Amino acid sequence: MSKQIRRQIAFLLSISMLATTLALAPVRQASAQHATPPAPANARAASIEAATEAVLRETSEIRQLPILNRVKSGAQSRSEIERMIMKNLEEDTTPEEMHASEVAFKKLGLAPADFQLRPFLIKLLTEQVAGYYEPKTQEFYLADWIDLDGQKPVMAHELTHALQDQHFNLRRFEHWPRGDSDAEISAHALIEGDASLVMQKYLERNPLRALAFVKSMMTSGTSMEMFDSAPRALRETLMFPYEQGRNWVSTVQDRGGWEAVSKAFTDLPQSTEQILHPAKYFAHEAPVKINMANIASQLGSDWKRIDYDVNGEWGYYEILSEYIKSGAEAGRASEGWGGDRYAVYENQRTGGVVVAQITAWDTEQDAIEFYDAYAKRTAARYPNSTEANGRPAETARAWQTSEGSVVMERRGQRVAILEGAPSNFNRNTLMRMLWQ
Ligand SMILES: [Zn+2]
């Protein structure tokens, strides 16, 4: 799964994530009336400061991390928060990177052909943001259009980020090396899972808190429209650090207390596989690193490699479950993941796209399960495709589709896939290059 998609919500809490995580269904019936007229700016600033102090104290107690510094806080208007979101998008992601994510998402059939990632993310984030912690300035901001009492759970979440930052330095997570976003999303699952679990415990201390939160959402005009309309794989990937991350942190905390969670900031989870199966984190089951030759020159002079990354178990779960309607089957097929590498190639003239993948599995049986599932997914992804293959189907399959060919090969515990190559290419040569 692409890095850009995962990264945009770093340290930024959205309503849907909070609501979905806590199963607060009434948030979905949002209306646009303001319950309480906004207080004068000075009074509001003073009450935000007081609330920050109180919630920070409580958060520090729940999380068992001492407060090392005061946290500056403030409220921002919708347009200020929008500006911050745009600025972060521009700083973190080049237009080329964003384009590459969008292209890969579409080629894998996870978003419609007319889907535009960047405007979508901007709209989604501005619609959803409830507050954020800015590690650059160590400040915490609340949305000024949401009632303060109702925002306290958001504060508990964001102030956990402030405590994390004071103890573990969050800025080091902002510029993750390129090419392994599976490890990056896992680190985010730790950061967001930690903050989400603390928020959940903060809410559990007093049932009125959840009620105030739901009420404030209903009266602030918070809309779920964009979130609900997001392509499923995008929505679930955005949710991953919050949902799966919270489950993971909860397991780690059950096993070794908050100390174990704090220790995870130096002994980071390395893959979404470790997040989905905490036993593999405890056992230090490290992902298999895979390199793959750049086949751009083989494809032709107009072709350029625009992305080179790792999908991870979570990525494959999303890719398979989009077309294999049984989530359990997709889950089984992506389990046993050992490592992978994918590359996206784009024809700079025609816009044609080729995706190359090599996956490694724990056992040959795991590789066979994935191979069969990917074949099933491919037939569903390209409904008008025809399968044409002269070789034994257990180890090699090929389809002709309206968007080029799809070729799969299994060798022992590994499966290589080439998707989208125009039919005039010698796919045997290309596959041989992938295997090198
Ligand atoms: Zn967060």
C-alpha cells in the first residue's frame, strides 16, 4: 500500500476514526446547528488552557508517562486547519509521489478510474479533523467549531501524542525512508494505537464523556460524507493505525504493561504482519527483504518506474478482499506473508501502467494459497479477461485483459506477478528479469 495514503493523517485525529473506533454510531446523524454560541476569544483561550492542563494530567496518569514540559494549546478555525493540512501535504509529498500512489491504487482496482487522490484527501481531512498535535512546534490545536467539553476525548488522544513526543521524539517518524511503507504504517499503528487506547481508557473513566463527545459531534455539523464515500481499501488503510493499532497496543499492554508499549518505541513493530499477529512481534519475526530489478528499459523508452515499495500483509489483504468477497478467505490467503516488493511503471506517453510484484511466503502451502487467491481476484478484477496459458496452471497462469496481460508464476515459496504489460511484450523475458 502506498506510503502517501498512509502518511497524510499522521498525528492528526479525525472524527470518523474516533467515532468508528469507539463505535459511536450517532455521530453519523450529524446536523448543522450550533448548540452553544462561541465564547469570547479570551475566555475561550483561558478555558482551553485549563482543559489542556487537566486532560494532560489525567492522560499522563493513565499512560503512566510523566509530563516533562507544558504543552501549548490553542484553537484554530476551519480555514487555519485547512491551511495546515495543505502545508503538510505539500511538505510531505511531491506531486509525483501522490500521482504514483493514485496510479497504483487504480491499477490494482482499489479505486475507480476517475478517482483523484489529492483533492480527495484534502476534502476528507478538512471534513474530519477534530484536532492535531504538531511535533514541529510541540503545540496542540483544537477545532474551534466544536464544543470544548465534547472535545476532551480528542484532547486525551492528542495529548498522548504530546507525551509520546516528549519521551520518544515523534519527529523522527516524519521522514521515513522511502521504499518500505509497510514498516512505516506499522510504526504509525504503534503511535496512533497508543493514543487511541489512552483515549478509550479516558472515556471509560466517565460515561458522560462519551455522551458529551457524541453531542458535540451532532451539533458541530461534522459530516461523514467524504469518509463514507472513500474507496473501501483507502478508508480501511486510513483506519489501520487507529483500529488494528489500538488492538495491537492493547495486546502489548496486557502482556507487559505500559512499559512494554513504551519499549516498542525503540523496538518498533516492523510490518503490518506483526501488528495483525502480535505473536510475530514478540517472536521478532522480521520481514524478508526483497529487491527487484528495474524493468523500465526493457518495457521501452517511454516507461518510467514511478513507485517501488512494500505492500505487506495488510496491503495484500486489501488487494484480495476487494474482489474475493469473503474477508475470511482473503485474510487466510494473505496470512503467512513473509515479505514482498512491488514496482509501478508508467508509460509517460500513453499513461499505460504496469505493476510488478514479488512475494515471499512462510511455507510453500502459504504461497499456493496466495497464488490461488490472486488468480481468483484477477478473474474478478478483469471480468472480460480470457485465460490463456500453455503451462501447468499450478505454477504459471496468464490472462489477456483489456488493460494488458496478467502473468503469475510460483516458484516454491515465492510468487511473481506482472500486471498490465501490453501484449506485444515478451512476457517471458520480463518475468525472467523479475526473478533475478
Ligand atoms: Zn493521533
